[in-house]
Amino acid sequence: MKFLVVDDSSTMRRIIKNTLQRIGYTDLAEAEHGKDALEKMDGIDIILTDWNMPEMDGLEFVKTVRTTNKTIPILMVTTNAAKDDIVDALKNGVNNYIVKPFTPETLKEKVESVLK
Amino acid sequence: MDQSEIDALLSGGNLEEENKKQQDIVDSLIKPAETEASNEIDNTPSTEKPEKPEKPEKPKKKGAVMGQLSKVSQEAEEGTTLVMNYLENMLNIATKQKEYSAKLETELKENTLIKSTEEIIAYFKDSSFLIEDLIFNAMDAFQFQDINRQKLMKVMHTLTQLNTYLNDLLGDDSVDDDKPVNFGRNIEDKTLATDLDKENVDDIIAQFQNSN
Ligand SMILES: [Mg+2]
């Protein structure tokens, strides 16, 4: 199970990666923004992406991925907590949604729910 | 969203009104730049004669405020990276402690066990689990960095817009272009409480899934 963690904050990428490792997922790739992530999609089984990023934001990235891949699980991990944002993300193909700051339990629960 | 808004949403309350209120605050913050963007400042005649604004003294260094804020944002990221490095090293040590204590336990069981040795091993084992938990908690606490960074970017963005507006008004064209905008909507209201929105998010997802 290979994860792609996309976030412009290196600190957030490390927090997410450490949490994933702790719950048993060790095959992890990372990207700084949507454009970077599109180049690292080879062999990826699940995506965890931030929303607010330079170059290409998370929503644009999700839209682009969904034009060619309808099935890969995508989890949005973001500070955006407005209902409109959550619905917008879901409409564009996000499978589940985590609002920062989150606890490791929530990340575990959400990852497991999209992998089911 | 705070808890009261989540409760309001769950009981079918007027969330849109709350969101609109937040948006109005944001709009009021960026209004001057939007006015400037419409390019109507020079052409629109004023109905009342305003007092001529006094041009502020030119700062010694261009972009001094921006430079400082940018530096704060950068330094916070660097500082956090450093602490994360230390924590990751500690985590590796704790993980190794766990491995060694398990090995020691297995080896000792094959020989005669001394009571005090058992106690020491038990403590050693428990404490390494505790250290590991503490380190993970400390790492998770650094999520504040991403939120603070976005808040700083929002301030920088607002100041840039204000700067553009003022310079346009005063006839100075030496303004840098906007940096890419990558902070969250309503980021200025974001608190550092964890999972504040989780129930609400789950509820919205459930509603969305049911309607599709
Ligand atoms: Mg971001």
C-alpha cells in the first residue's frame, strides 16, 4: 500500500508520514504541491492532500487526478472547515476530509475508512 | 467553525449566515485593493473634496514590513524543522529501547530470573512506550506551524494589497507583484484545538453521500 502525502508545509508532511508509519504504513512518497504530485503518481494506491498550496492547489490536483483515475482513494487534509469547502471537495471526488489540526486517531480512522 | 456553529449545523441552524459574517470580515479586509483592481480610482470624480493625504516617509529599505513577515514565516519553519529532527532522533532511540528490552526479556527467561531485574525491565519497557507516545504528541503539536504560517501569509497578502492600493493612489509604481496565494479561507479565525470540526465534517460527508 503506497501513500502519496501532498502538502506545501514540510512539517505537516512529516507529521502525517510519522503517523502513517506508526499505524503500519511504511511505503510513503511526498510532494510539495499538486504539480509536483502529478509527477509522482506512479504506483500510488492512496492520496492524502492538502488544499491550500502554491503552483497547483489540492482541489485542482484532485480534479486533474479524477479525469484519468476515478477509483484511487483521496483524503483531503486541510485548514478549510467551511461547509461549502467540504461539499466542494466531495463533489470533485474527494473520498473523505480531515480538518487541521487533527489527532492521530482521526487520521487512522479516516485512512481506514477510505481503504475499506 | 466553532462548536456552536457545529451545533447549529447539526440542528439545522443558520450556518450560511455565520459563514457570510466571516466572509464579510474578510471582504472588509481586502476591500481597498479590490477598489483599486477595478481601475476606477483615477476616473471617478469625488463628490466632496477630500483633504490631500500626506505621503508617508519613504522607508529606508523597500518592502521592510514584507521582508520581516516573510522572515518570521521562514524562521518558524526552520525552527520547527530543527525540533522535528531532535524528536525524530529521540523516537528512534525509544524504538531501539523497546527492541532491546524485548530481547533482554527473552534471553533472561531462558535463565534464572531475578525479581529486581524483572522490575527494571518492566520499567524500561513501560517508559519507552511512554517516551514514544510523548514524542508523537509533541510532533502532532507542530500542526500549529502550518496554521500560523497561513495566518502570516494572509497578513502579508493584505499588506501587499494595501501597499499596491496606496502606491497606486500616491503614484508610486515600484510595487512587487503578488506572491502566490496559499492560505486557507477564514484562516484568521482558525484555532489550534484539534478535531474541533470532526463531527461536523463527518455529518456533512454523510449528508453528501445520502444525497448521491
Ligand atoms: Mg498548505
